[in-house]
Amino acid sequence: MSKDQVTRRTMLKMAGGATLGLGGTSRILAVFADGSIVRQDHRVPSDKKLSAAWRKSLTARGKKEVWSGDALKNIGMPIGGIAAGQVYLDGYGRISTCEVFNHHEFYGYGATNYIKQAHRHDIDLSFHLILDDKETELGTGETQTFRGEFPIAEVDFGLQGSPIRARMTAYSPFVPLNAKDSALPVTLFEIELHNTSSKSVAVALEGRLGNPVGRRASVQRELPVQHSALVTEPSMTAIIHTAEGVKDEFAEDSANPRPPILLADFEGSYGDWKPEGEALGTAPAKGTLPDQQDVRGFDGQGLVNTYLKGDATTGKLVSPPLTLLRKFVNFKIGGGNHPGKTCINLVVDGKVVRTSTGLNDERLLWDAWNVEDFAGKTARIEIVDEDSGGWGHINVDHVEMADAVRSREDLHRRHGSTNPDIGTIALALLEKGGTQLDTTHDEKGLELNLGKVRSRHYDIPPGKKSVLTFVLAWHFPEHPRGRQYANWFKDAKDVVRYVQTNFARLSHDTKLWRETYYDSTLPYWLLDRLHSTIGNLATGTTEWWGDGRFWAWEGVVCCSGTCTHVWNYEHGLARLFPVIERNIRERQDFGEGYDEATGLVGFRSNRDYAADGQCGTVLKAYREHLCSKDGEFLKANWPKVKKILGYLITRDANGDGLLEDSQPNTYDIDFFGANTFVGSLYLAALRAGEEMATEQGDTSFASQCRALFEKGSKASVDRLWKDDYFVQDVDEAKVKEFQYGPGCLSDQLFGQGWAHQVGLGHIYPREKVVQALKSVWKYNWAPDVKGQNERWKPERPFAVHGEAGLFICTWPNGGRQQEPVRYRDEVWTGIEYQVAGNMVWDGLVEEGLSICKAIHERYHPAKRNPYNEIECSDHYARALASWGVFTALSGFTYHGPKGQIGFAPRVTPDNFRSAFTAAEGWGTFSQTVASGKQTDTIKLLHGTLSLNEISLDTKVKGSVEAFVRGAPHAVEATRDGSTIKVRLKTAVKLVAGEAVEVRIG
């Protein structure tokens, strides 16, 4: 054991917390018999030394940031529809990283992608200003500026020496509560031309789009034959590109298929296949290896599984020479998706001619290679593991030669169709103009069609403006699981038609949401940061399948299955598009992931248990009920929700309200013993279960939940409260690694944050909660991560020297295991938002906002893309916890079926205004307090809002009056401390433009 690391069991002599002069706090933990000293360095300063300017900036409204210069290089705002592919608008107003062709690039598990990334301009789309027959491409000037207010970006183009100023307003329709219109495969470009001269100017705009259809396939095949259609109508001009698909290489056209030839089944031994390296051992694996997720889908009892001793090991398994005697080579494959590093290869004449990888999933699926081109040749097959990072292993079984593929369904799940990038893409101008089709070449020298759509010439008078709108629409339905948008539209032209018909509404509603959200007293920087992560929904992280199921990765093509424990942190999708969130509950948590026999919810739609994810499933079910217009969702799903919570109760073996057995969790390890990370989630789930059971008339189960909750809350304080925060009670004599013991875990009150989000109040005594949060701030948030990270190097850096961040866990009082909780020295924005929101709820506003401000500064575009918060892959779902901070700032509570809404602003309560979303509508809440009077206004701006009761926070005494649509309305008010509940004697249903006003005092 290292003398710099020591557990509580090995301490021989405590040194009373003596501080040594080592440039940071270094506590003597033990003195060994030989006199050597063991130290526990903790280099997070207690005094954060926040400047007055910093503290003031946290709540000051400030000015909207507008970016220019070098900062433009890193910007990539997701600007396509939700789950409709991935399209960036870069800082120059150009489309980049266009991944709408059913393929997304994976840039790494964190260590490699927390850096500046050059955006790929992989489609040829540009806009050109025509003035006096001179063409100027927009987006190539030197004085451009970018103003981003997700979902809308505004780019001012630098046109030196021109009388025309050009501004692009780009967005995809984004309307909270309207999932379909927010998931359109489309991007809109409204280009405003402003004549700044003293003379009329004649101008035109031209949009150009090269045909990208089928070009991904050109990596291994010739470019498919392209086709382009020109459309000119009174109100629309368009170029529509498509291409012919190539032959299905997996077609089974053998009239008399010969029997398959088995090459290896890996039952018992490797046979004459030769293993190299440490990852394979001396014989095939018999299934799942230690610390590995469940491996399934292999045949028989054995398989190649290179997870031996974990991902760190590497190796290779090579077949003997073989002659290719059939049309296909079939095999089962799972594991890591690292091309060239975790793969199975076919080698002919010393060259890799075919290769396949896993899908970052332990399940083995059938794959196949068409090897007709190599018939009769001698080849070898090699199974390769050359990656030692996350998912750095490969699973393979049953390799054979055959004249038919084994499973078309598996091939489709792995690859989609043979032509995944065959579909249609269109560029349209929403008015009559002209079209032209030219031939050009792409960067690889391949010939392609270039379509041009040009407006008529406009005579713009001095000082006047004209606006032209272009539409980029796409339709690529050959996704492995289909595309939801393909159920709505038959092709890209159909998408354009829909936008053309509904443009006024789509544009108005999107801009109305932007205006509503930003019409706030909250700081601009904070509004930008909390809403920027919502763009993750419009990236490769999410998929909306053809059968209607909404499904997601953890990050872009990283870790499958809408993972229950990572998506535990997310609140943005749930509040903005509750119909989609209910879809996830019903199709996954109560559907594919649900085990009817036990109530277990497999955390990746499988049958694997995650303790935090199981607890979160109950809390999510309650949240989705609260966000519904009526009680039908809960009524339909209550039997399963009850059984899911019942599964947790069975694991609380002694009925003391504490989970103490193995608790697999989001840190990719198992916790053992009582702790408040999983424990607080369990208690919050019990409270949610009590509330749901009460509403369903199940009083017996409600009582059971309440009794367990009260026992667990008290036992947690009695057993786990140590000095100034909650710890883990674990027997380190039995569990020697991956625990946090006496450490200060930032997530120690995760369940308390959830309880606030769904209106359940405190699950531990408030004074303990506040003190624990103060300790997380004191011990875990560093204004510069340098000192702590130099002493304790993170597995992956998500904050670098000179940047502030919240560490996952520290050990300020010692007791750090030699190999403690995984990821402990990293900084994850999802956890930071979770903690920040929790702090705001309990009055630690400066601390919570400081955490958020540090994230905002780390993701300043001068450093990296402000719209891509990275953890394990890009656009990580955990970052959607940011919306929890937004709801905390207004103290927002809501119960749709009961018609209850509440606000308790945590910042500038005397003058507060922010947006809110409910089950069927959204709008603005405002509060003013002056001269002993308080006025609270709920103004609906979109949809409808049904109200029976309004809860408010106030220090003002006196009478309570309510006005609905400007007229007095009878109410009954009751007070409980600073909370006042205003019961409307007659229920109210507001429509857009109407308001309820409550006056106190």
C-alpha cells in the first residue's frame, strides 16, 4: 500500500489534523512503526476568495454576450429538430457537423474530446449576396458576430464596403409542449438585408446546396447515381436532391445454398486459433466476467470476451489460414465501438478488407461480411482488442462461412439498411424565384450536383429592410429503427410543404418562446447556460424511432438504452416536452426494461439492476404525473410503479429505510452499506410512492411507504451524519475498493434535490441538509482545480488548470481508499447542476450560482463549444439537469391534475420574472414587492392553464385578493409560515394572453 494513501483500518496514530506547509492543506493521518508519515492532501481551499465583481455578476442582469473573432471558431449550436439527426450552425453562420444521414461520429469518452474541436463542413451549403452582378458568400467576412439564444442564433455578416448589412436568424422550430413541431427535420434561415445607404439598392440572394445523398457510402463504393429536381411555384422555389441506392450486399440470392462451414464456436477452447496478449487468457470466457455488465446473446457456453481483468488489458486472437468458400462470413459480435481497436477483421494478402466493431453494448448481435469478391482466396480472421479505455473490449462468438446471413433483423439493428444515407434533402426559398443545376466536385474529387435557388432582385429603398426565408429540409428514413418523422412526411419536399403551410405559426411560436424565456430578471449569462444544454435533444444523443418510441444514448453514440441512472439527472425534457418523457416511462421503464415478475427496471432496457436508476424510475413516474393535465397517466401505470418501488423495498431487507446491499450506480461501480447517495433517492421514492398511493386510494401502501421513510430518515442522520456532512457506512474490511466511506460526495443529497423538484419537501432535517450542502461547497468546489488535480490526477479531465469546478468526491478528513469511488477527481456538469439546484432550493444561492458560472466560463467559446457539455462523449444527457436549476430559482412547483401551481423566487424576490411551463401551456411569472405590498402575476402566453390553487412565498402581511382576466375573483387564503396558499373558489382555465394576479397586503 502506498504511504500516501491509507484507509481507516491502517491508521496507527492520528495527528490531530496538523497542517503541514506543503502549499495546501495536508493532514497527517498516520505514523507507521518505522516513523514514516502518511498524509492525506486536500487542496480545495475553504476560502474561495470570490471577488466582489464575481459575486455581483452572479445575479446582475448584465448584457447579452455577443461573440466575435477567434471565439467563432468553436461555436456549434445544434439547430435541427429533436431526434432528427444533428446539424450545427457554426459561429460564421454556416452549417457544420451535419449528421442527418443515420451516422454519428464518436469523439471519445472524455479524455480526448474536452478540447477544441474543428467542426466538419460535410455538406456544401452556402448563401450568396448578389449586388451589381457581384457575388459575395455570406459567412466569409472578418467582422462577423454571433448571438446565440437557443433555439435561435443570429449572425451578422461582415460585408466591408457594401451598402447592405446582412443578418441571418437561424433555427429549427422549437415550441415547448409541441413535440412534433419541435422534432421537424428542418432548419430555417431568415436572412435580413438592410440598405444602409442613401440610395435604393437592387439585390438578390442565392442559396446553394450540393447533393450529399449517398456520399457516406462512397467511402467503400462508387458514388451512387444522383438525381436532383427543380421546383418553381408561386410561393416556393426549391432544389431537391436524392440518389439511387446501391445493391443490397446481404441479399440472399443463392438458389441452392450450401451447408454452413463452422470456423469456431469457442466452446471449451480456442482450438487452433492463437491468442496473444493478456485480454484473452488461455481459454474462452464462459459469459460475463467480473465487474462487467451482463453479456448475453452468445451461443452455447463459451465466447471470446476480452474484458479479462477489465478494459485495461489488450490482446489479439488470430485464426489459422482459411479458404473463403461461401458468400458470407457470419459471426456474433458485441462490446466496444472503437474501429480498428476493438474489432473483428478479415485479412486477405496482409490487408484488412472487412471489419466490424461492437456497439458499446455487451449484447452480441449477428453481423456478416459479403466476401464474394475474395472467393477462393486464403484469409485469416483476427479478433482485436487494442484499446485500454472505456468499452475497450470485444465479444465474439460463432464464426462461420455460409451462403445466407443469419439474421436480417440483427443486421438492420446494427447497420440500418444497406443504404442508410439514401433519402432526400432539399433547399427551398419560401417565394417564387429561379433555380439552376450545375455540376461540381467535392473535396474527394467526386462529381456531384450543385443546386442553386435564387430570389428575384429586390429594390430596397434607403434605410429599409427585406427578409428572405430559406428552408433546409431532410428525410433519411433508413435508420436501424426507423425515423418518427418518416411517419409524418414521405420525403424532404413534403417537409418543406409542411413548413411552407405553417411557417407563420412555427416562426411565431419559436420566437415567442425565445422572448418568453429571455424576458426575465435572471442574468443573461445564466439564462444562456441553463438553456444551452436543451440543444442536446437535437443531437445524436437522442433517437425517435419509427415505431414511436423515444430512445437515447448517454451521449452521442455512447452507452445505450436511455440509461436510467444518467437520465436520473435530466429535467429539461420532462418540463419542456412531457409527452416525450411519458413515452420513455411507458415504452422503457414500464415496457421493455420492466420485469413483470419482480418489478426490476433494467437500467439499459435490460435486466440489470442499478439502485439509483431504480429509485429514479419511481421519482420520474411521479414527476410525469405532476406534469400531466389529468390523472390518467398515473392511473394506467400505478400497478407497475408500485411494483417497481416494491422491488426496492424487498432490498431493504430489515425494513429500516436504508439500502445496505450491493448498489450498482452511475459511477459504474457498486456501493455497499448505507449511504445517502442511493439512500436519499430511496427516501424520496418512498415519499413519492406515498403521495401516488394516496391519490390512488391505496392507503395501506401509502402507510407502508411513510413508515419506511420516517425510519430511514432518522436512521440516516443517526448513522451517517459525521461532523458536517453525510458519509457512507461501509465495512472496508470486506469491501476494499470503489467506496467513498468518510468522503464528502457531491451527490450525497441527490434525492433531496429530487424531492424539491417534485414538491416533497425535506427528507432529512433542513439544518442537516443546509450544512451538508455548505460542506460540499467548502470541500469540493475549487476556484481553480489545479491544486487538487496535481495531487489527485483525474481519470478524465473535464476542467483544466485555471478553471473552477466541483469535484465528485474529496476526503477532507482522510479515509480515502487506495482505489476509492470511481471518477472521484473528475468534474461533471450534470452533478454540478444537480448540486447547484439543490443549493438554490435551500437558500445557498451564491454558492449554487457560482457553480453554474464556473461551468459557463469553462464553456466560453474562446475555449470550447458552449453548446456541447462533455462527459462520456459529446452532448451528454446528464447536463440536462440544468433545468433543475431554472425551476429552483423560481421555487416552481406544479401538480397538473390538481390544478396547483406555486412559486417562491430564490433570487431578487422583490423584483422577479421568469418563464414557466405547465401541462398544456407556458408563460411568465412575475413578482414585485414594494411599500408593504406584493403582487404576483401568472400570465399565460401559449396554450391553456387550469388552476385551482396558487402557492406563493411572502413576508407581507395583510389581505389577499385575486384578479382573473383583470376582474376580481373570490379566493380563500391560508398561511403556513412564509407560504400562502390561495384557493380559487371557482376553477380557472386561462388561454394565451390571459393572466391571474394575486395582491397581498
